[in-house]
Amino acid sequence: MYQSFIGLEVHIHLLTKTKVFCGCRSAFGDEPNTNVCPVCMGYPGVLPSLNIEAMRMGCTVARALNCRIPPRTWFERKQYFYPDMPKNYQISQFASPLGQEGFLDIEGRGIRKRVRIKECHLEEDAGKMIHTGTVSLLDYNRAGVSLLEIVTEPDMETGEEAEFFIQQFRRMVRYLGVCDGNMEEGSLRADANVSINLPGKGLGRKVEIKNLNSSRFVRLALNHEIRRQGERLDQGKEVIQETRLWNENRDQTEPMRTKENAQDYRYFPEPDLPVFEPDGTFLASVEEALVELPVPRMRRFEADFGLSAEQADLICEEKAGADYFEAALAEAVRRGMESRDAAGRIANWILTDIKHLLGREGIPPKDILSFTLGPRRLAALVALVARGEVSLKNAREAVEVILAEDQDPELIIRERGWARIADPEKIARTVHSVYTEEAAVFGEVRSAHTEGNTKRANTLTAYLVGKVLAATGGRADPGIVRSQVEALIAKTA
């Protein structure tokens, strides 16, 4: 049995409107080589200029990861040649990154672990290479895009832990509004470092797995690599220090290049960018950008509102969804509902009806706050159902009218005559009408009671109650209907 050590290098594109060191538009999916200029193309004599919003977003992520922001941070030139890096060096951070010595606690799915964050550093992304047949094409739109790299310590032990870390981190940066987290578009991607050794012997020989673009691939690649390294050691072979790629078609890692030693990138300070010393105003703006993060928010929903762990997790998947829930809850409480009762009812609506409606209408969950059935309208429906003023069936019918006509639920229910009937005299007339039509069934109920067949008596009684409710379009109060049906059965016995 071997002990495994996993560290991640997670790269995120920051949602700045322009690139990190020039004024070119930063956007995914534009025509190739349309968002470029002499600066990001590395022309001689050009001067980079730091995008302060990129620095602010980077520091916000660092603070959310409990990192220390140093009093002085600066940029270096990282020297290497790749076709997608026109300057033949990358402006990055090395000696004093913007975030240092933090941690992220991951909790859930049977996992409870603190993962230490070594650093967060800001840099420019490279361009994109497109290989087609024997030809390689270059798109420099991505060159110079604001890229934040988060480096963890080797604190994880399984692919499942690494997958969960990626998922929790992705949710966090989406909450902060600094990255869209679209791994399929490359705005969040990860490299994984893994080694194994006998327990207590420390780190083994490290293998790096590059360019993993889904949390699922992170899990699969790491678990495969742990097995592969274990098999080599069992056979008396050494693990080769190398970089590998994940082949999703074969479900295995494959060699990319050998790395006998760490590469010498010949870092030296970037002469065209001054040292950045964050002042009080800048640090205050970073603190103001912080929000309640997903895990604390989930725990609050469980403790304060009585939601289950699963309900809280699903509602907090998107910040907009959690905001929608809280806005609807506040409105329901304002309407006189008890908070825990309202929270449970609203959560059920969100996770069933509203989730289905968003999918049907083609509305992304992140846009739920612009949904026609807004928090105020949902709270109104929930309160009406809770007070017994409208049936759940009619409330759901009202939702369809809200979506079609953009009207408030109270108006719809009043105009359509869907308000619940609670007048005993009105209900009694319908009960007697059903008695006339179903006299034989009433007789069967009485016979079942006489014979002591309680199960059949209850089934027939439920049938008669259903007939009365159907006759009123589901509007009659079910409790009053049942009591009157049972009273009529007893009276005519």
C-alpha cells in the first residue's frame, strides 16, 4: 500500500474586459487574431501597462483563499519559447506573488480536508494552437488575457479529493464574479502533480498531468496515474519524472515529455512594470468585493432555515440561485410566514417546479433573478398556498399564466376564480350533489364499515373526496370536504 500526494495548479481567466497588459478586448469565441495589438503580439519597443482590475480580482481570489497579500509585489519575465508566445517570454510572478500561504477547506461527500494554498500569481495567457492535419494554426486572441494561477501544496490523496477541490473552487470564483468557470472553453483548467511512496517516506518522484479541462478528467487521470505508478513500483521499476497527458478516449495517461530536473526559466524582474504596492484604498476595494462564500452560506441555510444538506448544496450551486432563495424567503416572512416553514416550501418550489421551468424555457440557472416568476411572485404563491387560499394545483396553473402574461399571482387567481373555497355551505352543496350521483358508493362505504373492512372504507371515502374536489376544480378545502363526506356517511348509515 502506497501513500499518494496530489497538488494542483489551477488556472483561471479573470473576467476583465481587456487583457492584462494592453487594451485589447478579452473575449472568448471572437474571430481568430482580431483582438490583438503590438503589445500582446510582442512587437519591439512596446510597453505593457498593468490592468488594475486584474490585480484587484486576483487579490480578491487570494483573500477568499485566506492568502496573505504582500506589501510589495512585482512581475518577472519567464523565458521560454513556444509558437503561441510571440515575445518568447511570459510576464508572470515568481519571487513575490500577489497571494501567499493560504488554504481552502473542502467539506462534503465524505471528504473533510484543509488544502494549503502555496501561492496565487497573476500572469498573461499564451495564444492557442489549432492542429489540423499536417498544419498548425495560431490564434493570438488569448495571448495576454488575464490569467491567475493558484498553486496548492500536495495535500490531497485521491482523485476524488482533487475533483471536489476543483468543483468547490469553481463555485467560489463564480460567486466572486471573477471567472465564469467554463472548463470546456478553457477559462478554468488544471495541471495535476502526483507522486506515491511508502507511508511515512515523504514525497515520491513527481509526475505532472497537463491541461485537464474537466473536474471528472482530473479524478480519472489522477486515479489512473496512482495505479500506474503503484504497478511500476511493485514490479521493481522506477517512476520516471515526466509530464503526461490524459487520453480521454483510452482512459489513460500518456507521455508528453521527460523532465529530469525543474526547468530554468531564467526569471528576472520585468523592467517595464513598476513594483506594485497596494495602498489602503486598494485593499479596501478588495475586501468590499468579497462575498459570503458557498460553503458558509450552505451551513447557514442548514442552521438558520432547517434545509437539508442536499437542499442547501443544490440551492447554493449558483450565487444567483441562493440570492433568489433569500429574496423570496424575506418576502414570504414579510407576508407573515414563519421563516423555517417558508424556507422549506420555497426550497421545494425551486428544486422541483422552478428548476424544470428554467430548463423548459432555456434560461441558465445563473439568470434566475431575471426569471418572470421572480422572488416576490414566488413568495406570494407560497404564502397563498400556506394559508390555504389556493390549492397547490391551482398555484401551479397560475405559474403558467404568470409566464405567459407577466402578471402577479394574486390578480391571476382572483380573475380566474381559483381562490380556495372554504365556505362550508358552498362545499355542502357540492357534497350533496356528489352523494346523489354516487349513492351506490356511499352504500358500499357503509357496508365496508359494517364488515370491519377499514382499508376498503378508507379507499372509497378517498374516492368520494376526490370527486368533490374535482367538481370544484380542486378549489374546495380538502379538510372541510373530508369531514363533510364522513359526516354524511355516518348520518345515512
